[in-house]
Amino acid sequence: MNEFNMFIFLADDDVDDCIMFENALREISAETRLTTARNGEELMTILDKTVPPPPSVIFLDLNMPRKNGFECLVEIKVDSKFKNIPVVIFSTSAEGKLMNECYEKGADYYIQKPNSNQKLKDAIFKVLSINWENHTTQPSRDKFALTF
């Protein structure tokens, strides 16, 4: 098992998806701290109360109540306190239009939610393996969507 000593956020209103994410994360790393938010409004409140220090990365669902992922992404990227936090969109949609909008709004990567536990673990592992301290610019569009 690889150990990542990181602090990550997951914003997703689907309880089952959150449980699957946390279980997959624990299989990869018991050391990584996870904070979850059930909607975008809750995510922004948690960020406001806990930053600094910023999380290592935010996994952000797009379709959430009270404030959706697009709204959160825009708020994160325009706020000097949050703008350098990496944001990985984590959505069920693979629609090109949505991916383009996320890219234009400054997301760092886009992952369509995997349909198996192993692919979910692979996706989380890939994101945790990125050297976020040296990741200062978006990847090119052709490398923006990570597939598993």
C-alpha cells in the first residue's frame, strides 16, 4: 500500500458515491485525511473556515444542490485565498461541452466517475500521485480528461 500524507476534500451530494470514494481512498492510503461536503454551499463554508492550510486537492462533483460545482469552481478560482488549490472535477457526465466549460473555468483535471472499485482506486491513486506543488498550470486540453 502506498501512503500519501495529504489532506483532500470531496464535494458530492451522493452519499453512496462518498462512501465508495472513502473506502477506495482507505485502501490506497490510511494516512490521507478526507473532508466531505454534501453540497457546494457547505464546501465553500468549510474552505472559508479551514484555509489556511489549503487542502492538497479538491474532488468536485458538478451536480449538487444549493450551489453546483461550476459555481464553486468559479468562486475558488477567483478568490486569492483558494485559487491555487487544485480542483479535479469528479462527475458522472462525459459530455464534451461540460468538460470544456470546466477547463475554461480553471479546473485542473476532469474525471468521469469510474464504474468499478478498481477504476475508482486507480483514479484516486493517479490524482494523489501528481506532484501538486510543482503543478502550476493546467494541462493541455488533450490531457485534461483523465480516463480509467
